[in-house]
Amino acid sequence: MRAIGKNIIINKIDEEITTDSGLLLSNEDVKDFRYQKGKILMPGSDVSEHIITDKVVYYDSRQACTLVLNGETVTIIQERDVVVVL
């Protein structure tokens, strides 16, 4: 498996978020958020040197594509969809 060009293969990270008032938001609630968190599995060959394997990023989930590769569910995004690298 290899990402080509500006594509990035990531694993989506499911988050549980607590609001300021103490309300716990479930994964279902968080799915509606535009920006999601993911861990980079493999950056493409033309991706910036700041985006490397095992880094955690926030990305635009509306532009993402989910696939099953080798029995594993992964998400494909493009470099332009990454908004934050942690």
C-alpha cells in the first residue's frame, strides 16, 4: 500500500469531547463536526515534509474518503485538507 502524489492515508481517531458545562459528547455527536482528528499512516510522495508518518492531524472530514484496504478501514485525504499538524 502506497499513497501517491498529494494524497495521505490516515486512521481516524474517535474522540469523546466534554463541553465546558460538563456534558459528554458521544462519537455520534462528534461525527457532525467538520474537522476530525486522525493519525497519519502514509503520506504521499509529493506531500510536505511537515506531514510525516505517525503525526496527528486535524483534517476537513467533508473532503475525506473512507476505504477498506487489506481488511483495515482507512481514510484518504489530500494535503490541502490538513488544517493542523500536532
